[in-house]
Amino acid sequence: MELGISTFGEVQPEGVAGKAEQSYLRMQEIIEEAKLADAVGLDVFAVGEHHRPDFVISAPEVVLGAIATVTKNIRLTSSVIVLSSADPVRTFQQFATVDLLSGGRVEILAGRGSFTESYPLFGYNLADYDALFEEKLNMLLQINQQETLTWKGKFRAPVSNRGVYPRPYQAALPIWLAIGGTPASAVRAGRLNLPLTLAILGGRPSQYVQLINLYRQSAQTAGHDPAKLPLAINSQFYVADSSDQAADEFFPSYQVLMNRVGKERGWSPLTREQFEYLRMPEGPLFVGSVQEIIDKLLYQHQLFNNTRFLAQLVKGYITHDKVLHAIELFGKKIAPAVREALGK
């Protein structure tokens, strides 16, 4: 099982038109986090696209390009690229460029996005939420498989016999689909024979087993071998030297994040009691000691037989040195134990 880090680049909103000093510092931290993840032997580093004042990454390809030049082995991916509001041609060109910079370490993790700010920003109608993604995904897959493109759709101008460049260092860019629990999305990924990343941010992970079974059954029905399909689980993560320390350091940032999003979506404010329930052995949060994280990773592997786990760091008010320590614990203590337990 591959083990990696995912980040959205949380930042305190600055409310300025320029001279965004905190955003500058946060970007330097993200590059340092990726360098450390590479150095301690983690497999993947992922950055997610958002268009909000509380997240600094709106252009994952640019951030990954910077990371590509200071890392050697770690695979680089989006988490996610909001394909519905992007241009598939430009998306492919940008990721192919990073692939050339990195020597063939780049992937695309595409999704519709759990936040919707990019749709009005780029002139799209939320009523077309699913249709946009379907069309643009099909276009991206076609570009990935052939140098010359002829294509026609509803939401974009047609292309007639035009080359799309540059081509990547790899034979083709690995393209993953990201979902948050929608059965139709799982069916689509299986039907298209695409690797899947499932974000488990709430509810018991065991509740998602049926969804993964649907994914694999859909692949088999479409004539694909489900045993060959990569599957990743993405969950929020923080590890420290003890369980109580991890919880105490993580909770303030997590509470602020969840209450901010909850206010927008009509959720009740998060309590410490609810937080402790979420980080129980069968809960979705990976927050605790080294051994607790190891045990939870192995438990979920038994549930899903997943081939990858992305640990979504929520930095918030946690100091950068503690975030780096969490990455170091993940790479030096958790990853070797998990690999040994799985016989790899």
C-alpha cells in the first residue's frame, strides 16, 4: 500500500490585494513538507485546488512544478483538480509539463469538487455540475491517449485535428477519479476502468464498503479486471508522540475548519465529544499516536484492500515544526510498520 500526504494549503485569510506575506510563507512551508515527505520515503504528495481565502492553492500544477524540482522519488498528484471548471486541454498540458520536470512522477486526480466557488468564477452553471464533469473527463481521457485531437462537445468549442503538447514523460498520465460517496461516481469510475480515490471525512469507514464493492462490480460488468484497479482512501490526519498530544494539538484547527464549512452548509458546531468519537478506532479521523495510526491503517486495509492511503494534513493553527514532525513520524515509523505488516 502506497502512503502519502495530501494538503489544501490552509492559510489564515489576509484580506489584501497584494503583499500576501502569510500566503508566501505558507507556500514555502508546503514545499518544505513535500521535500521532507520525499526524504522520509513516503510514496505520494498531493495538493488540492480551491478558490477560497482560507486555502492558498488554486493552481495545483504550479505548486507541483515547484515541488518537482526539489524532490527525487515521490509521486506528485492533485487532490483534486476541479475538472468541471477547467479546460481539459490546458489541464493536460500543465500536468504533462510537470511530468517532464519530474521525470515521470505526475498523476492527475480529478473530481467535481466539494466546494463550488470555481463554477461562478470561471463562468459555469452549477446546474451543469455533473454534465460538465462527464464531458470534460471524456475529453481529458482522449487527449491522454492520442497526440492529435478531434473532439466536439456541449460546453467547449470543438477541436479538429489539432496536436496537444507537450506529451508527458510517461507513456500516459495516470488519471484517477475522486469521489466523496456518490454511488453514480463509483459506477462511472469502474465502468471507465479508472483508479479511484475515496474521501472518508465523516461516518464509519465500514459504511463505505458497499460503495467500493459497487465500484469493483461496475468494472467487472464493463469487462475490466477489478483486481487490477488501484484504490486510494483519503482521510484527515495528524500524528504526534502520544494520543492525547495529537488530539489536543489537532482539535482547535479541526474545529475551526469544520465550523467554518458547517456554517456554510448548515451543520451544527463541532464539539470535543464528537471529535473524540470521530477518532475512535472505527472512526474516520486518523488522529492519534503512531500505533493508533498503524492499527487504523491496517483495519481499513482489511475493509477495502486499498492500494494507497492519502493522509490529509489540516495545519490550521498547528505550528510548522509540529507538522514536519508528524510527516517524519509517518515516514519513519508508521510507513515501515505498515509495509512490514502487509508483507511489502
